[in-house]
Amino acid sequence: YMHIHEHQAKDLFKKNGIKVPDFIVVSNAKEAETACKKLGGSIWVVKAQVHAGGRGKGGGVIVCKNIEDAIEASERLLGPDASGQPVNEVIIEAGQDIAKELYLGLLVDRASERITVLASIEGGMDIEKVASETPDKIIKMKTSPLSKLSLDECAEVSVKLGLDESLHAEFSQTLMGLYEIFTAHDANLIEINPLIITGDNQIMALDGKIDFDDNALYRNESISILRDVAQEDEKERSASEYELNYISLDGTVGCMVNGAGLAMATMDLIEYH
Ligand code: ADP
Ligand code: MG
């Protein structure tokens, strides 16, 4: 799959009618200062642009109450992170007044072969815990492969989430926008976590994660140009130049195979021994 950065996902969201906070991408502390001034307001959130998730818990999202702090946060985040992954850009984003954090996602469910909507009223950084401990709090809706997602279906998800009626239209527009991106560009997974309800009752995507099917990149040029090789494993990247599928693993055993099934079987055998 090909991943893209949060800021790239948010640009796609904006183009498809999904509200996002104002943000500016910067690559050094000097630009950070200019960005804060340009954004205005009194809270700035500095967010590392890395393909890895869990930035909030890992210190990659820093809420700042003054410009000096935002400059310092940018300096701290830019450069390699704790795991050695390069952070070449951060975004400075307008701080939002969060009343509620939801989760909204779309994925290809392999078992049913359907694009499936996943939504939860319990979004935020502990969504994995919600999924494993209280799976009934995650709403699932399979979409039809024969017709486009309808506004009625979107409203149905909104009702199931228990959202206030005043939010149905905006929620539906958000889900429609996601579906549009998903189907137009052969995505495999899109997640907004969190999708927030603000203090003044607006719906906004505070984060964005998209994985595209790399087998379909040839017909999605506007997406393939978003690839950031700096975020990829060096060995996997150079193998891909020769159209080889190479997967970096730790340990000392290598495995050369002519198909994913054989690869899995061989790995099982190695583990068994
Ligand atoms: P990750 O998923 O990598 O941890 P997020 O973008 O979801 O990163 O941010 C983590 C948390 O930081 C969010 O759940 C939210 O509570 C907070 N946050 C992120 N962006 C903003 C923002 N613009 N304003 C206020 N809080 C934010
Ligand atoms: Mg998130």
C-alpha cells in the first residue's frame, strides 16, 4: 500500500467537502513563526508529518499556547524521531475546541468483499482499546458494490451514532466526501480519527490517514505523486525500483519465494523449526 501524510490527506478532504482546521506545512523553525502569525488565534498545534501513527502518544503532537513554544516544538520535532524515522515537515494547525472525538473510517472488508463504513462515538487515541474491549461501540455498515453510497445511508450512520439532528447534514457530507475519495482513487483504507464535534457544533477532521492500493497507482497520477520515499524503508524502496516485492524483517533468516502464499508457508515452517 502507499501511505500519504496527514497534510496531504487533509488537502484531499478539503477538495471533497470535508472540513479541516486551517494549517500550514513548514520545514524549519523560521517558517513556523511566520505560520503562527498567519494563522492567528491563540492556540497552535505542531504535528510531526510521519507515516507512523500514534503521534499523540509518542510526543509527535504538541499543543502550544504561544508562538515561542510553537517554534521550540517545531525545532524539537524536525529531524529524525526516536525510531530514526525522518521528520522533514511539521504542520502548524489552528487549535480546536473539542467537544467530542469520533472515529470514522472506510475500508475494503475482504471477507464480505465490500467497502465498509466503520464509525464510533468513542473516537480518539484509544480507538484500538474500544475496538477490542467494547466492539459493540463500533458501527459497521457494508456498502453496495453496485450503487454509490447514498445520503440516506450516511444519515443512517449518523443516527446510529446518536448524533444530534443538527449534525446529520454535515456528517453525511463528510462521509460522502470520504467515499468519493475512496472510490475515485482506489484507496484501501481511510481513517479520520478523531473526527471532532467542536464547541460551536461543527464537524471537522482533525487527523487523516489514507492508504492507497499501489497496484492501482498507474491510474491515479494525482495520488502517486504524493509518495514520500523518505518515509519508506530504504531496502524496500530500492527493491521497488526493480519491481521486486521486498519486505524488511528483523532477524537473520531471509526467504526468497515466488508468491505470497509460498512466503507465508515457508515462514511458518521456519518458525516451526
Ligand atoms: P495521532 O493519531 O497520530 O495520535 P492526531 O492528529 O489524531 O495524531 O492527534 C492526537 C490528538 O491530539 C487528537 O486526538 C486531539 O485530541 C489532539 N489534537 C490534534 N490536532 C489538534 C488540533 N488542531 N486542535 C486541538 N487538538 C488537537
Ligand atoms: Mg489520529
